[in-house]
Amino acid sequence: MTLSVISIAKKERSLYDPLYQEQLKMISRFAKVEDIELFPKEIMKAHTIGADASKIAYTKLLEPMIGKSYSIALHPDGKKVDSLAFSKLIRDKIAIQFFIGGAYGFEDSFVAQCDSVISLSEMTMSHKIAKSVLLEQIYRAFSLLNNHPYHK
């Protein structure tokens, strides 16, 4: 299986980098995984204009990726799933791409094009934390699917 975690985020060093690297290493036991952070000039410019312009810019950047593999958007209004349901969601897929939006979230039109839309929590969290939570749940899902003791 191939997994891509695609996020609207500036490529910058952060306190979370060692955690991400450890989580990606753990996941790599089960699947090929790539962490893609995108923040081109168009997004930066849109952020200076406002929320609507930013959402439009996110869609323009990410929409061409839809349909290349099973697409899952992270969205506050998405389906709430527990770890077991999440493992069933990703089971038997050849390739999955997870989309983490920018500061203003996604346009409804982008979300509608994704195969699944999930919410990590009803709480608001930074995108850096959301990515860590997602990576942890991906590893937990693979642990469940492979009867690995990590889930317990």
C-alpha cells in the first residue's frame, strides 16, 4: 500500500519533526508513506486576501490530485470514526491520499470530490497536531489490521 499525507503547510523545521519522522518510520513497516507539505506563492498571496480566496487556492492546488488514489479529506464536519472503523476504512486499498487543509479549511466542492471525509475530533487543533494524530491513527490502524499488539 502507498499512503500520501498531503497538507497545506509551510516547509519549516518544528518541534514536531522528530515525532513525524518516528511515526513515518513506524508506518513504513506496513506501507510506503510520503509526507507532502505544499505552500506555494499562490497560497501565501491568497492568505493575505482572506478565507474565501485561500479556500479557492487550496482547491486549485489539490484538485488535480483527486482521483489518482482513494482520497480522504480531514474536515471538522467529516464522519467521526473510532480506530477500528478507521482501520476498516483504509483496509484493502492500494493507494490512499489524506488531505489536510490550510488555515481556512476546504471548499465544499473539494470535499465533495473526495472518496471519504473524516474528522479527527470535535476539538479544534493546529494542523501540526492534526498531522501527528493522523499519523498515529494510521499506525494504529495497521496494527489492528495485522494483529500487532500496539493497539492494546
